[in-house]
Amino acid sequence: MRFRAAIAGEDLAAAAIGGPTSPRRGRAARLTRATRQLPLAPALIMLILFFLGPVLWSIYSSFTNAALTGDGAANPQWVGLDNFRRLFSDPNVTNGIWLTVVFVLGSAVIGQNLLGLAIALLMRGRNRWLRGTVGAIVVSAWVLPEVVSAFIWYAFLGQDGTLNQVTKALGIGSQDWLYSSPMLAVIIANTWRGTAFSMLVYNAALADVPLDVQEAAELDGASGWRRLWSVTLPLIRSAIVTNLMLITLQTLSVFTLIYVMTAGGPGFASSTLPVLMYQQAFKFSEVGYGTAISLLLLAIGAVFSFVYVRVLKPEA
Amino acid sequence: MGVDTPSRRAARLVCAGILVLIGVAFLAPLVWLVLSCFDASAQTNVKFPDHPSLDNFRAVMNTDMLWRPLWNGLLLCGGSALITVLIATFAAYPLSRYQTRFRKPFLYTVLFATGLPITAIMVPVYGLFVRLQLVDSMPATALFLATTSLPFAIWLIKGFIDSVPISLEEASWVDGASPMQALRHIVVPLIAPGMSVVLIFTFIQAWGNFFVPFILLQSPEKLPASVTVFTFFGQYGAVAYGQLAAYSVLYSMPVVVLYLIVSRTMGGAFRFAGAAKG
Amino acid sequence: MLSKGLRLACAGAAVAVGLTACSSSSSSGSGGKTLKVAYQKFGNEIHVDAHMQKVKAQFEAAHPGIKIQLDPINVSENDYYTKIDLMMGSSSTAPDVVYEDTFLINSDIQAGYLTPLDSYLSTWSDWSQFPDTAKAAARGLDGKTYGVPMGTDTRALYYNKDLLTKAGIAMPWQPKTWADVVAAAKAVKANDPGVIPMNIYAGKPDGEGSTMQGFEMLLYGTQDTLYNSASKKWIAPSKGFSDSLQFLKDAYSGGLTLPPQQELDPNVGNVVGGQLLPQSKLAIDLDGSWVTSTWTPTGAKPWPAWSSTLGEAAMPTQDGGGKGTMSMSGGWTLSVTAKSKNKDLAAQFVELALNKDNSASYDVADGQIAVRNDVAADPTYQNSNPTTAFFTGLVPVTNYRPAYAEYPKVSDAIQVAMEAVITGQSSPADAMKSYTESLKGIVGSSNVAAGTS
């Protein structure tokens, strides 16, 4: 059994193979090697021009008071570490870091990931009709444009929304969910929106887990949970790592959903870092400070990725 | 297969029951959307329309509000999805097949770039577009959208190519084919389902993107549906919830249709994430 | 061909905007040019667009060979500002004429995005029709004028005559102090608990609307203001500031307003104007003069009975002192960008767009208060809306925002303070303390001074 862990960067797959001709020495070989990498060129050019360039510019501008309007637009000044000093003394940023981590853990790591895995596991061996219907419903939530999902949840959780109609009918009473528990509201909405991705990943991964492995464990008398824990999960370990990393990075930068549903409020109760960044850079047009916040966001992404690669590193 | 004991049958029923519950929970928020689009006086509550009608659809189905924005979106997102898949396939091939020193750091950087909040770089990107005289150009905007989805696409496609046994290409090399020919005739047909997933994925991402076209395009007649959807929010008047719902349904339609087209191959393509092979 | 076009342009312009303006355009050679006009067109805010369409036709008829390209930007106010700031930042994308809110115009002047119009206005005979207060709205720190006002607005109390009468309040209602307002609200609540006694905007979702319609309508009725123009210092902390917050706290915690969760819904403005007032579910609304344009036959929510259902009362000062009543005014201008390549033509466009007839028709359609003396005196304008006379009558007691470049951030700090108070997250004292800290961060500690204590 061999693990393919392409995305985790652990390149255990197809060992490098020289190519059509055997390696030659000197210029010709270097030329061949360069020619082989040539197809990378368009991608590199696009990434450097439209991605790396703007990112470097952003890093630079986080050390200035660049702004869209006012003095900072006419003559941006180098302000050194001012933006970063402000960042760490700003209670809204500290709060924003915490909310961002909660949002990622709640909606990506726990919500999408576990729910996606659960659905994929439950689907195994169900009849085709049930699989197909539930799968289609879950996927349709994922396919909808983000703005539309945000409207839907705004209406669903609002004062007169569907959820309150249901709770009222059940006699539990109603509340304004977007106001009373804004973080829970956006976490549930993002879970709803993103679960399909994890489900599809795990469906594919589980399809490759041979049934006989499970049955062997079953014959050994292993209980369902133990079978899952000690047989199935280790087999799809690399899928878990990859999935966690991708959904974490995607969830970190979720903006539209939160902005439409709660606009970061009430107060700053759901102002995650992307919402704060948007407000600073575009509402108050403080581009310098806004980009400093987004660098912080990137740093958090790096920490998460590092943890996944270290903790869940697939065994060779 | 195994013996069907009563306890096993019960467990199965429970599993199916849970699955049905999950399906209902995922469906519930959509009910409002579907009912409201047939209700001209819709509010945020869910109720069966008193006078079901197509008025909302009639109100939004005109060139300025719907058709042109949808067409613009198709050009923009379709263009960017095609560029992404093409460029990413080219880039992924050498990354998958040849070992070089910079490959691993490159791949990590690319992976990391998937998590970059694009909103954060829009100001410099706008500055760049101004300098290159590209503001209000749909091809350039499509190119930028393509770049933002390129990192993820390269990752996925490299994963697909990794899973194609190299022995197939070696056979063609013996026949004198160049690596590019091998890519075209052997690898691409094998990873076509995967590529279509990347295509759709990129398309869906771009389809919902409001900020990029809003900043980079200027002429109202070039704006895609993701920008014009905000027409339904008044500052001082009432939100036309019914029209908003109808518009949302129509606006979501293209991605749903696209998804249905590839849904059969989609499941298998999600193996990119890496799976145990027997 | 060109000369013929020019001659025609000259003749047309002479009719439309007067000979003086034309002479400058013909010298710059204006054949075959395109003027770009950028403005906001959002949701039901369609009146500016209609106005621009009309002026475009007039201008093109008067200037053959010159094309007006309209750039309606279909987004909310914050996004509109992001977009025009980006556009004005570079010469290849800058529009020639731009629609600017007076509350942000100073930061755009400071950014160097706008062109001073003094040389054009000095030869524009109509300019004398604009009173000094209106001219000041678009004046930069350098004393130059950067925009021509399209209209202004005032704010006051709307009340439902029926609901107040039932609560035992004599008509017409004119409260003398804040306490009178609260007493009326309490009477309504006691009479019919199903009615929302009053609406005061508060909190971030409504943005500048909360600051102006909600907070400043209270603060400028106290002994304090936001800014002392004599000492050039921002005022905090002050008794007026904490009294205003305390008023909000009492109103919200006393159940005299919408529940805070509804108030903090970004759509609250739509709910108030589109549902609560027309359905007689709200007794008193502290709001802007333009609200009635929602209910006109061409508005978003036609409501023919509005003028007989609602009455208007000026907002009293805190204890009836000063002039007894007060109001706040804002408004929008048309400006010419600094990077425009056709400044002369752009200035002519502005002058045409805001000549007497065009100003009048725009002000009527959009529920604006006329700033031009000749429009204000025009009977068609005066009779266009039953509330025009009332809201225009507030101009003598009105106040203007200290619309300096820092103001938008100060406004946000105010919204944060209001939101913290109405949600019970902070006491008025604590909220004022954090406002003072934020203010020092925004304008610099040396530019902040305490008000009355």
C-alpha cells in the first residue's frame, strides 16, 4: 500500500524520471532541463505579475500611511512599524484574531470537516436514491454564489425568519440569531456552505478504502467506532490533512458571507480579521493599516498549515 | 457479504435516518428562496405565496438587469476558468514529472497563496492595471481572476498527473513523442475528468466574486451579475425580497447546470486529496 | 467640420449656460471629446441617474461633437467612495465630473483629487444665487471652492397624528425639550404597547445616517458640539456627549425604540420608511427631509395618505435653550476632478446641471432642500411637497458637520459608542471614555479639548 500525498508536498509519488533521453553533460543538458521547465513559464509570469508583485507592494504599504483619500493619498509617508504597533494595541484586532480562530475551528475544522466526513461515512452502503438526493442537496449549498448564500442565511436566521417560525411553532420561543449569537450564526452558515467540499473529498477517499479491510476488522470483532478510528481513518489520513489545509485557508479569508449577514456586528462581535481589514482599507480608506491586518491573517494561515503538516504528517 | 442480523438492520436504519435529517437541515434554508421567488410581496419569513406568480421573474428578466450581466459573467468567468485550466496543466506537468531544487518550495508557496485574501491586494492590483492601461478590460480582468485561482488549480492538476503512471508516457517516448505530445495525447485524456472539475471549480469561484470585477471594471455594461445583484438593496426604500430571490435563482442557475454536467465525473476527481491505493 | 461643430457648440452653449462659459470652451477646442460623469445609482436612489440622463441630453444638444459618458456606480455608499477614490487617483480612469458627498469632500480635496472651481464660478452669474452657508459646504482649507451644491437636507421629527392623539397629545405637536419627546413616547407606549413609540437611528449598520440623524441631532441641541471652530479643537469628553448617550440608553433600555437587534439590522432604514411608518406601527421618527420621496407616486413605496397621516415637528434642544429648536444639514455636490483633461467643459457641465431649472427639478424629485435662492423662492418648488416649507424653515436653526478629512473616522467612533450603549455593552461614561481615546488617535491628542463638564 502506498500513500499518495501530493498536496501535502510530501512527494512520495512517481520518483523523478529523467525523461525521453538519458542525461547528457554540459550545455545541451542544461538546455534540455530548462526546456522541460518551459511550460511553467506562463503560470510563473502571471503569478509574478498579478500576485507576487501586488503582495510585495502590500507588504511595503503596510509600513506606510498609504490611504485612498486625504493626506495619505497625496503623499504616503513611511511610518515604520507604526501600523504593527497599532495592530497589537488595538483591542478590536486582538478580538478579531480570536474570532477568526473560532470561526476557522468552528466552521472549517469541526463543522465542514467532521460533518463532511460523517456524511461520507453514512453514505457508504446506503441505497443510491438516498445517497444521490442527500448528496445533491449538500452540493447545491456549495454551488450557490456566496452572496446568495449570505442572503439565504440572513433571511433564515432573521427575526421573522424560517428558524424562528419553526422554534415558535415548537413553543421554544424566538430570538434574533444574528444579534444574540452572531458568531454561531456565521459559523453555521459557513458550515452549510462548505461541507460539500469535504464530503466530496472524503467520498472519493473512502471509495478507495477496500471493503475487505473493513470486513477483516469486523470479523476480528472490532466495534464500529474502533474500526473507524484504527482502520478507516488512518487509511484516509492524507486526504484529511489536505482537506483540512485547504478548507482552513479558504475559511480564513471568508468575507462576503459575514459582511452581508452581520456586517461584523453587533459591536465587534463577529468582526473577524477579513471584515476588519475591509473596513480599515476601504471604509476608512487606510490602505496601509488594512494591509498590515491582512499580513496578520496570512501569518495565522501559516500557523495552521504548519500544525497540520507536523501533526498529521502521513507516515511513509 | 456479511450476515444481516436484526441489530445490524437497526443500525442501518439509524444511519439512514441521520442522513435524512442532515438532508432536511441542509434543505431548510433553501425553502425561503424557492417560495419567495414566486411571491411578489415576499418578506424574510417563509410562507406559501398568497398569489403565486412569475411577477418577480418578469420584473428582473430584462437585458440591463439580467441578461447582459449574466453574459458578462459567462465571458469573464468562462474565460478565466479556461485560462486557469490551460496554464495550470502546463505548469503542473513539469512539476509532477521532473525533480528540481526549487520544486518543493515553489509548491509550498503556491499552496500558501491559495489562502491569500484577494481583497487585501486589490489596491495595488488596481494601480497595476492603471499603469498597464488595463482598467475596464474584460480580458485582463479574466486574466487576473485566472491568476487568483491558478495556485489551487496547479495543486489539483499536479495531483491528477501524479496519479497517471509514468510508464504510459515512457512508451510514447520510445515512439519518439515529445513530452508535450505525451502530455496532450496520453496524460490529458486520462486526467480530463479532473480538469473539468478544476474548470467548474474555478468558474464557480469567479462567478460569486464581487470585488474583483467591481474594482477592475468601470463601464456599467461590462459588469457581471455578481456586481449587479446589489441593485436589489435600497438605501432608503424597501428591499425587493421577491425580486432578490428570483434574481438569485436565475443568477445561480448557470453554476448549478454546469455542476450537473460534471457531477458524474466529479466524485472520482476529488481523489486529488490523496487516498490509499491497494 | 470641426469649426462648424465648434460654432454650433458655441451657439448651443450660449443658450444653455451663457456666453461667458462658452468663450473658454471654444478656446480649448472641444470637438469630438468625451466627458465622463461618475455618480452613485443605488437601489431606489434613482433620482441622480434620471437627472444626469436629462442633463446629458441637454449638454449634447448644446455641444455637438461632445459626448457625455455616464458612469452610474451601482453600489452602497462605502463602496461608491472606494471606487471613485480609486478612479480619481489616476488620469487614465478619472471621471471629469464626480458626485461628492459633502461629508467626505474634504478628504478628497486633501488627497488632491478635485479641482478648485473659483475661476469658473467667478464668471458664472448663477453663483450669486447660492447662499454662503451652501458655498461653504464645498470649501477646502485653502479657502477655494471645490464643488457646487445640488441641494441640502434637514432633519426633524415625523409623527403619526393618530397615534399621538390617541395617547392624549394635543395637535399640532411641538415638543419644547427632550423631556417632552420622551413624555410623548411614554404616553404612546402606555396607550398602545403594540406601537413602537419612536425611532432614533443608532449604531454602525446605518453608518453616517446614525451619526447624523441619531447622535448629532441630540448633541447639537446641547451646550456642546463635536468641534470648536474657534479653537480648532475637537471636543471630548463633554457633558453634551454623555447626555446624548444617556438619552439613547434611556430610550433603548426603556423600550421606547425599536429593539436594538432590529435597529442594528442594515435594513432598518428600509423597514422604517417602507413598513413601520406606512403601517402606523411607529409613532415618532427622527429622520431626514428626503424620507417622503419614498412615498411619492414615483418613489419606492407609494403611500398617498402619508401627508395626512404624518405631522412634522422640529427637534427641540435639550432643555429648550439656544434657538429652542435645531437641525443638521448635509448634502451632495458636483465637482470637477483634478485629473480631468477637459476641466472647462466639465465645469460647464456642472453649471448646466445645476442651473435654476435643473436644480429645481432635481430637488423636487429627490426630496432635497433647494440651496439656490431663486429655486427656494419658486412656487413650483415650494408646492412640490407639503413638507418643503417646513423643512426649508429649519435652515436658520440648522448645523453643519465639521466635515474635515478626519470626520468620517470620527463619525465611525461615534457609531461605535452609540452601538455599545444601546446594546448595553458599555455605560455612557465608558463609551464616552473610549470615544475620547479613539478621537485622540484619529486627530492627535493635541487637537482634542474637553467640553462643558
